[in-house]
Amino acid sequence: QVQLVESGGGLVQPGGSLRLSCVASGIIFRLYNMGWYRQVPGKQRELVAVITTGSSTNYADSVKGRFTISRDNAKNTVYLQMNSLKPEDTAVYYCNADWTGTKYIYWGQGTQVTVSS
């Protein structure tokens, strides 16, 4: 059974930081590109950051220079370090595992991030 379990969300003031974690089980983690997406009510889910099996990274323009994605294959974990948070970063953040070229795509249950004073 595949599980992606996110943690680390919460309430933070503007300018603050949070680190999200996503622990994967039931998959061969090193074979999957891992991503973080976010969604606010009434809007489509959007890509925040992705890290490939070779540890190449890509970011949405809105988070470049503020967020950093990383992975630890030994711990089956992907991280999202979020700095200089803004109110517009408020969303539910979802972890994604994608074995490119196959049908195997999985999602976590999401973790709420709220940036507010």
C-alpha cells in the first residue's frame, strides 16, 4: 500500500519560515520524481517545486529564491523549506510522487499552510 504522509504545516506570520516533510512508503522512492503542489479553494492545484530522481529541481516563479526542495532517498523523504513566507502562500500543500513514463502517480493527503499576522 502506497502512502505519502505530509507534515510540518501550520500558522506562520508573514516573513516566517516552515519546513514541510513528506515520507513515502510502499514505493521504490529513488525511482520517483517528487513534487510539492498547492491548492486554494476555487482554484486549480498548482506546481510549487519538483525534484527529479537525479536531484534536478524546478520551481514556480512565485517561489523562486524563497523555497527549496530537497530529498533524502535513504529516508524516503522529500522536504520543502519555505522562507520569507507571504500571505499568498496560504494553501493546502500536497506531496506528489511520479514515476515518469508509467501510470504510477501518487498524492498525499495535504497539509495546511496559513500565512497571516
